[in-house]
Amino acid sequence: MTPKAIACTLTKKDLAGQARRWRAVFAGAGVGREAVAEGLSLHFRDDAGVEEELQRLVAVENECCSWADWRIAREQGMLAVVVRSDGEGVAALHGMFVDLG
């Protein structure tokens, strides 16, 4: 099996827009960021509209960063974006979203 390239396929403009959207949803409802063995977990309050925005963001990430598996889960009454990969992808994920919390 050939390993997937660790790269984002978004244009510079689209990447900036996606980053703004992540920062906005985290500023409004984010409660934490946790590096885990297989990747990353971002935690959010289950406020109105948050799940829908996370679904939109995760849909983009699954397209542009398909080397990782992006999912939304419910954990203890909260929402979590759980991102997993393997190999070099784990280190890349650990370096993502560090400015969020």
C-alpha cells in the first residue's frame, strides 16, 4: 500500500477562509484541543448551530486533507471533532490548530 501524501489541496485563499471559520467556531463554542496517540481531538459545546458548522468544516477537511479521517462525535454532552491518521500524519495533526487552545 502506498502511503498518502501529507498535504492540503486547498488554494491559499480557501485555506485562509477555512482557518477563519475554524477560529470563529472555536472562539464561540470551543472548550479544548487534545493531541491523542492517533491524532487530534477538538472539543466544543453543543450550542445551537455548532454541529452544523462543524459538519461543513469537516466535509471540506475530508476532501482537502484526505490523508486523515475527520469525524464528529458526541462525548459527554459535548461535540468533538476527532481526527486520526497514521505515520507522519499523526505528527502533522499534532501541529494543527495549536492556536485554538
